[in-house]
Amino acid sequence: MSVGEFAEKVGLTPANVAVLKNGRAKAVRFSTLDAMCKVLGCQPGDLLEWVPAEDTAEETAETR
């Protein structure tokens, strides 16, 4: 499926799909996540990965 087709089915612009795809999004609406999962036939965990921020990693190391 092309980016344009995916964007249309999810209800996003191709530019916003690129932001999500490249990991530059600061947040994702639940409705957008729901639409992406419906289009792709997957679960949210298949699309999301938690990566700690650098300052969070430093704080964790300091508290040990």
C-alpha cells in the first residue's frame, strides 16, 4: 500500500504519515492509532515502541 493510500484510509495527510513513520511525532491520538490498526489489521503494540528520553535514563541511573 502506498503512503498516499494509507494516509487517505487513516484520515491523515501524507506529511503526517511521514512524521509518524520517521519517529518524529511527539504524540498520537488514540483515534489515529485506532484507525491505523484497523487499516493494517494489527494491535497498537505492533506500531509503538517506548524509548526512554536521555534525561529520563540519566535520572534512573542517578537514583540507583
